[in-house]
Amino acid sequence: MKHPLYNEEHEMRARELAERYGLVQTGGSDFHGFYGDSGAQLGSKNIGMAHFEELKKRKEQLGRKKEQV
């Protein structure tokens, strides 16, 4: 879970919650300007390919469930 206002402790807690509840971790690639004094730059909150692949996998799983209904 990535956000310009999150520090490492926030991100670690968000990761723990996502893992506990089976959620896919995300982060935005969009940019809505600067947030206070965070210094976060465009693209600095990348979730990485592993999380992207997990999102794709979940989408495929949901598609299969929808077809079964």
C-alpha cells in the first residue's frame, strides 16, 4: 500500500493487514500533485511487478467465477 503521506511504519502496517485479510497490495501510478512536505515524486510509489501479477491473477479468478454463475 503506497501513498506519498505514508511513512515506512504505515506501509508495513498496511502490508500486514493486506496479508492477514487476503487483499492485494496496491499503489497508484497516477500523480495528483505534491502532498505537503513529503517530497514524493511521480512514479516513486511503485508496487512492483509481483503485486501487478497478483492483480491480474485475481481478475482472472473473478472472471472464472462469473462464468460459473
